[in-house]
Amino acid sequence: MSSGIYLVRGDDELVEMRETPYEAEDVLQQLIAKFPSLLAGDQFDAEVPRRWLLAGREASLPDDEDAAGRWSVDHLFLDQDAVPTLVEVKRSSDTRIRRAVVGQMLDYAANGVVYWLLEQLRELFVRQCERDERDPEEVAQDVAGEDVDVEEWWQRAGDNLRSGKVRMVFVSDEIPRELRRVVEFLNGQMNPAEVIAIEVKQYLSSGGMRTLVPRVIGQTADVEARKGRRTTAGRRRWDESRSSPRSPRNVARTRRASAASCTTGLAGAGGAQPLAPAASTDRGFPSSKRSAASIIRSRSTATAGLRSSSSICATARPSTTSRFASSCLSRSIAFQVSRSASRESTSVRASGSACLRPIPPPSSN
């Protein structure tokens, strides 16, 4: 069932606008090219909204060196951080939006980071500006920022492309449940690549008025925290004060818990003996905490797993797409293992200092 929104005109007129599908896919493509703000840059980052530079439409993409273009990306954008952003547009009535479009986009990204040259992107951008009758230097400066050297900004775009730091964006009038789940999963696993979906709903009135409402899908709070990004200052303060294992509140809480655990190991009524460590599995650290040795073993196991995955991929001689996906997933796993080891090391240090601190003998009256 279609929904609606209402526009209040003046003091006594209410205009009803009903959700309406786009007449054709090209209609939505043209709207995005003409109005890049429909990509909802403010929903990517509330503090620093994304600004978009349209490098070109139907950007040709080869699948081998010196080969002719095999695919065409609907839109290629760059943001102010020079992150290449590939946009694929599909109507919700197109059955390919549920599964096929995902493989299509991964093909684009995997081959783009390998075979696209920076000079090709700049030429594509110049031709787009000629069609729009705009000055390329002014457009690039507006997006990059007044204090940014445009040449350095373009070089950063090439660096991002080579390192796989790209953004894949699916756009439709309605994102189906199947695609939503895939987007959230991929965005949570891929790093530094980013996968996002954007709904751009269209509402029409009986008088011909049109309203477009974009909504970003795939940026869950857990994913943003895992990738080291925050969307608001309030969330950043909450994370640092409550979630970080290095915060004073959590360090103090760990020490109290460790001290309580160690106290259970005291024998005798007077308790005049030095504090004895609680039952442990690794040299005096409480069994409730993992020791430094177990952390080293975990890190070694994870590293061996990554080496094993790499050897499997090398043996199978994967395609460009599978190599790109494997690279993003491996970087994400390595980042999570490193951060987990850092947290556990902090907990071990706090536990050790609490357990090994002697309790002074009671004063005699």
C-alpha cells in the first residue's frame, strides 16, 4: 500500500501527495545527475556532510589492461575526501535489484580499482563539465574545498582508487529486504570499501507537484563504530565514556572486579598475609581474564587463519572480483583482531596491578 505526505499551503490548504513510482529508470538517473544532493550527503555524516562531484555518467569500465569498456557505471562521483563513489540505479520493479545488482556492482568496483587510470577519470570529468557548460576547475575546487589544492585532491583520488577505498551505492525508489540485508552485511565486513543503499521515494500531487525524499540504508551504529567513524558528536562522547575499554570508568570497574576476585583467595580470619592471587591459569592473573599468553596465542591463530585464507585464494586463482572482496574482508578481520587484542591487553594490565597489590596488616588496638 502506497503512503503519502501532506503539504500545507498558506493557512487553509492541505495538499496531499501520494507515493508514485518513477516512469522509467532514466528519470531517476537524470535527477541524481542534476541534483547530487539526492544522495543525502548529510545522512552519511551529520557533522561533515558529503559534497559530490559528478565525474561522469555511463562511465566505461574495462575488464583487462588495454581492453575496451565492458561495463558502464550509471554514475561516478567523488566526494570532498576524493573517495570514488560508484552509483547504480534500479527501479524496485526491476527483479535484478534483489540479487543480480550486487554481483554487478562488485564487478564494477573490483575492476575499477585495477584498470581505471586517474587520467581517464579526469578526462571523463572534463567531458561532463563541457556538457553541463561548467568550468572543471571551479567545480573541483567547490567540492574539494577552498583551502585544498585541486591537483593534490586528484592525486588522492588516484591513491584511494588503488587502495580499494571506494564507495558502492545502490539507488532505487524502494530498497527490497533482500538487498538491504546484503548491503548491511557487506558494509559491516568490507574495509576500507563502503557499501550503501539509498531510497529516493517520489511523491506527486494531483496538481503535478513533486517531492523527493532520500534515505540512506546500511550505516548501522555498530558498523560505523567498527570502522572508526561516528555520525554525531553525542554518540562519540557516549562511546568514549561508556564503551571504550581504556576509559577511566571501565578501567576502574575492571580493577574493582579483579580486586574482589583476588580477595576470595585470602585465608585465615585475620587476613594479615599478603594478598594471594586467585586461582589462575596463567601466572597469577584471575581465571576470569585472559592472560597475555592467551592473547598472543589468539593473535597467532588469527594470523594463521588469514595466511590460510590467502593461500586458498592464491591456489584457486580467483577473479578480479573475488580478489577485491577477499582483500576488503581480510583488512576488516585484521583490524578487528588488532583492536580486540588491544582491549584484552588493557584488561590484563588492570587485573595484574589489582591482584598483585598487597593488603596492609590490620592495626592493633
